[in-house]
Amino acid sequence: MGSPQLVRKGDRWWLHTPIEKTFEAPAKVIEQLTAADTRICAVDLNLDQHLAVCSVQTVDGTILATSFIGNGTAVAGCRKKLLGRIARNRSQTGIIAENEQDNADLWAKIRYVDEQIAHLVSSRIVQFARENGASILVFEHLSTLKPEKGKYSRRSNRKRAYWMKGRIFRYAKYKAWNAGGIITARVNPRNTSRECHSCHGLVVRYNQGQPQEGYTPGATLCFCPQCQMRDHADRNASLRVGQRLIERTQEPVKEKPHALVRCAKREPKGSGIGISQDAKRQRRPSTDAARRGDQANGHGTAQGNRRRMGAPLPDIASTLRVHFE
């Protein structure tokens, strides 16, 4: 145990006590995935309804457990309400002081809510992974998300929801490592919500009471026409996130293609005889391309009797000779 420190955050004081913990370093991800009984906890982060959906599965494809964490609708509603109050206050004031934070109390409340939710969700993710014996935690790589254009409160709410996703990943990463050496990895999020975890075909996403056709972003249910799979859309996405990591490590290594074998043989260096390329060929030398300059109206040449615009050529010899003394 290290020396405790008193840290001030705003108008509050916190006592930080560092604690050292010794554990054996785990194997790398690619080494752990060689065992069929290795357990993976895949996480699908969302903006509304459930903030995180976790699924534990083994490398051989056995699904063990699933957990739905957080009430994203309530969190987004609370944040949007505070942002709406900030927008109304700004419209009433009309002037924002330079180098001064407006609505400082409301902004602080938004930051505290996002920080608290990020810590709670990340702690529950790590706790669920430990309870089910997972040694690898997998997230989607969501670093290029941008909010859509719209009202200030809606756009700012979506932007801060994206920021909270990044916080959940960062907090879960160090908490998982400190909890017992759980490694965190990220995969490509492309089509993880559109593919079926059973047959990898495209799924139909819809809400309860709607026809099972098309793809509705944010809908809760999904159906696969190929294998007749029916499941929660976020659970299906979390399973595909874990499978994406397994597929990435099991892809065959792409080798460099072999160089083409030349038909012509090299002359030995000891012979001292140099043979030109035209002498090595069985057909006559290729002099046709060199004679294009003698033909009228040839492509890429100006050796004809007339210029392109019809002006006569000056009296300049076609071959220039430079004499050196």
C-alpha cells in the first residue's frame, strides 16, 4: 500500500489510497484463442434503451450468458433536459461573456452524470465478465461517430452520448486489468448489427407489432430469413462482436506471392560476353516503333508536313547534330 493523497475536485476533497496487487501476466489474445474453452465477453454499446449488452461465449461458439445493463433512455432524457435549459438561458441572455463559462452549474451537473454513469456501467461489465470466467473483453472500435445535424439540445445530447461510450471503454479497460488480468480488445464494428450470429446472413430488424421486413435502425428485434433465427437485436450484435474477434485471429496468413520466373537465362559472369536483348530474341529487332517519326500524322509525333493547326514547319532538320570540339 502506498502513501494516501488528498485530492481536490471542485468543492470536494477525495482521499486516494494506492494499493498494489500482484498477479501473473495473462497470455496474449491470439494465444488464448487457440483453446476452445476460452471465454470471451463481448459488449455492444448503445445510445438508448440498454447502454450495454454483454454476452459471454466460448471460442467454439457455445453461448453461456447475456446481460442487459443500464437504462439509456432515462440517461439520455436527463441530459437532454439539462441541455434544453442551457439553450433557453442562452436565448434569453443573447450575449455570452468571453473567457467565461455560462451556465456553469448545469454543465457541471451534465459532466457529473456522464462520469457517474460511465463508472457504473463499466464496473457492471467487468463484474459480469468475472462472474462468468471471461478472460477477454471485446468492444467495437467506435472512434469516428459524429452526431447528425439538428437542434442544439439533440445534437449536443448525441455528441455527449458518443463521448460517454469512449469513457465506458477506457474505464472498463483499466478496471478489467486490475480485476485479475482481463485483456481488452476492439474489433471493426462494420455490419455487426446487420449480420446474423448463427449463419452470418443479413437480418431483418423491426419493433414489436411491425411487419418483419426491411431494416429499422434502433429497433429491438431481429429475424434472419436464412436460418429463421429470432433474437434481441442488441444481443445478436454483441454475439457478432465476439465472433468478429475469433474470425480475425483465425484468418489464414496472407503470404507474399512468388515472383514470376523469367524465360530468358542469364549469361554467366565469367564468360565476359555481353549479349543485347535483341540478340536474345528469336524474331527480328523491334525497329517499327523507332520509325514512327518518319510517318506522317503519327501519334505522338510532329514530323508530318503540316502542324496540327495548319501552320508550315520551319526549316529545321529532323535530326539535330551537336558537334563537340
